[in-house]
Amino acid sequence: MLKIIGYLWIMAGILFLAKPQILKNSLQRKSLKKLRKYFVLLSFFLGGLLISIGWKFHGIMAKVVLIVGIISVFKGAFLIKGKVADRTVEWFAPKPLIYFRIGACFYILLGVIILLLH
């Protein structure tokens, strides 16, 4: 299951790296309530994934990944309130495409990490 998720992250990253305007347009079109749900789900999913990776491995880096996962879960809980999500969307929407390309690189990196650690 994790391999499929890893490949999906990589494919989404490649798509958004090749055509970042797709991500920017979808961000601008969606309502803030709908985007808030996506941010909360993404934050909980990413946090849970990082926590599970942190538990599986030993060493200082694994514990750092575990702490980042816990922070991500708490951040998702704060995104439920709404004002943080609204400010995040308002901040990202007018940004140039390079920000979305950097985000696409993060998608690819996360997918590769999932595949390597599984």
C-alpha cells in the first residue's frame, strides 16, 4: 500500500513540476472550505506517515522524523479552525509559479522517501 502511495506522490509531483499552473489554478478556483479540508487531510496523512516511519527506524534522524510527524498532526488540528487555512490559501494564491514548482519537488522527494523507507 505504501508503494502505491509513494508512486502517486511522485506522479503528482512530476505533473505539478511540468505544469505548475494546474496546481495554481485549482488553488484559486476552490472554495476556502474545501481547501481547508484538503489541508487538514494532507496534514494528518503526512503526520501519520512520518510518525510510522519514525517508529520503524532507530537513530536520531528517525526521532527527528517522528517529531516532525507529531508537529504535522498538531498543525492539522489547528487547520480545522479555519483562519490558518484561509491565510495559507491567501498567501499561496498570488505567488509566482516557482513556489508551486518547489512544492512539486517536495511531492517527488516525499514519494522517493516513502519508496526508499518501505
